[in-house]
Amino acid sequence: MRLQGMTHTVEILEASPVTHNVRRLRVEKPDGYRFTPGQATLVGIDRDGWREERHPFTFTSLNEWDDLEFTIKIYPDHDGLTARIGELAAGDRLILEDPWGTINYKGPGTFIAGGAGVTPFIAILRARNAEGGLAGHRLIFANKTERDIILREEFEAMPGLECVWVVTDDDSAPEHMQGFVDRDFLKRHVEDNTQNFYVCGPDDMVDDIKSILTEMGAEPDALTFEE
Ligand SMILES: Cc1cc2nc3c(=O)[nH]c(=O)nc-3n(C[C@H](O)[C@H](O)[C@H](O)COP(=O)(O)OP(=O)(O)OC[C@H]3O[C@@H](n4cnc5c(N)ncnc54)[C@H](O)[C@@H]3O)c2cc1C
């Protein structure tokens, strides 16, 4: 069992859409609160009946920012935490615990994400972009449809970052984007198996990609979001 750390009650400063089902929450940052890009914390809602229901979400802000930011995929049809988060507005309050590690940045390499699994990479790539540039960094981002792609314009504008968009279920997307991040795809895209690989997304996707990369001689860092 994980011991519960300090909790912080913070106000939502702004809630805005990122895609049709992803929201950005800008929230107050507790004094002295710091994290490493890629880290997450448990988040609850400061409302009767919800305070103890805390789920992990990743900081997508940088320490240099005045506020914290979360980028959250909402599942509106399911009576869970994110459906409630989808209804929150500026002035509502969240409960945050202390930051803890998820994916560790070890240097340039290939980042493979599915859906909201891109959130640790938002933080890591924003931080690298601000600090030293993104030469040698590649983002392979798989989604069901083109409109699901989170922060596409921001990623495409990051100098040095190579972006590969993959859509699995969208006939209207350009043909070169359509496909799956499967064995064939990885064989075509991985020239160097000694580079760093970071994988984050739904559990079946992460399991498959991890085992294919391992078979190819790579040592991927992987994080499961259990979507
Ligand atoms: C370390 C870590 C960091 C994370 N960071 C982020 C982040 O930054 N952003 C983010 O968006 N997510 C993140 N996640 C995932 C996030 O924690 C979950 O998406 C969230 O907890 C879901 O909570 P929920 O109560 O809304 O849904 P839950 O009750 O947990 O259920 C969500 C699941 O229900 C399924 N579902 C949807 N509709 C229905 C339905 N009608 N009936 C049955 N099942 C349904 C969904 O496919 C999904 O698998 C992270 C996960 C981990 C482990």
C-alpha cells in the first residue's frame, strides 16, 4: 500500500478545451511545489463524495511557470472521475498529493504515445525545447482519428522534433498517417536500437510495443495508462 503524502487543496484558475475530449486545467501551484518533467500526482476533487477518489494525472506545465497545468482526457459516458473533471470550472478546487516518478528522461530518442499517454512527453519535450533543443528527438503519436491528436500544432512547431502521426481508425486522414504502430511499422522506423525509447499509452499498446522493441534489441522505458 502506498502511504498518502501531503495533500494540497488548490483552485482551478482556468479550464479550456485542447481537443473534443481533452481539457486543459490551469491550477494554483502550492508554495515550493516542484516536480521533474514526466512526473504525475494523484488528483481528487474537493467536493463531497469525491475527495477520496484520487487518480493519477501528469503535470504538463514546467516548474518555471507560475501555475500547474494538467491535460486530461474526459470519459463522459462513464460515471468516473474524469466525467466530473469535465464539469469543473474556474473557482472549483482540486486536491493534489505530492509528485512521484513515472517516466524518466534519459536523453534524446523516440517517444511513442497512444492517446492521453502523450502527457508525460508534453512535459518532457516542452522542457527540452526550452532548455537545449530537440535534435534527435522523435515523437510517434497514435490516435484513433486525426481530431484526437493532442497539441499537434505545438509539437510541429518545436524545432528539431520529428513528428510521426499515426491514425488507426480514420479513413478521411491522409493515407500516409493511417496504420498501426505494429511490428512492421517499428521495423520500418527503427534504424538504431541502441537509442532511448519511451512508450506510454493504453496497456495493450504498451505491452505489444515493449515486447517488439525488446525483441529488436532495444531497452524501452514504458508506462501504462490502463485506458
Ligand atoms: C501515472 C499515470 C499518469 C496519468 N496521467 C494522465 C494525464 O496526464 N492525462 C490523462 O488524461 N490521463 C492520465 N492518466 C490516466 C488517467 O488516470 C485515467 O484516464 C483516469 O484515472 C480515468 O478515470 P475515470 O474515473 O474517469 O475513469 P475510470 O472509471 O477509471 O474508467 C476509465 C476507463 O473506462 C472506460 N470507459 C469509458 N466509458 C465507459 C463506459 N461507458 N463503460 C465502461 N467503461 C468505460 C475507458 O475506456 C477507460 O478505460 C494517467 C495514468 C497514470 C497511471
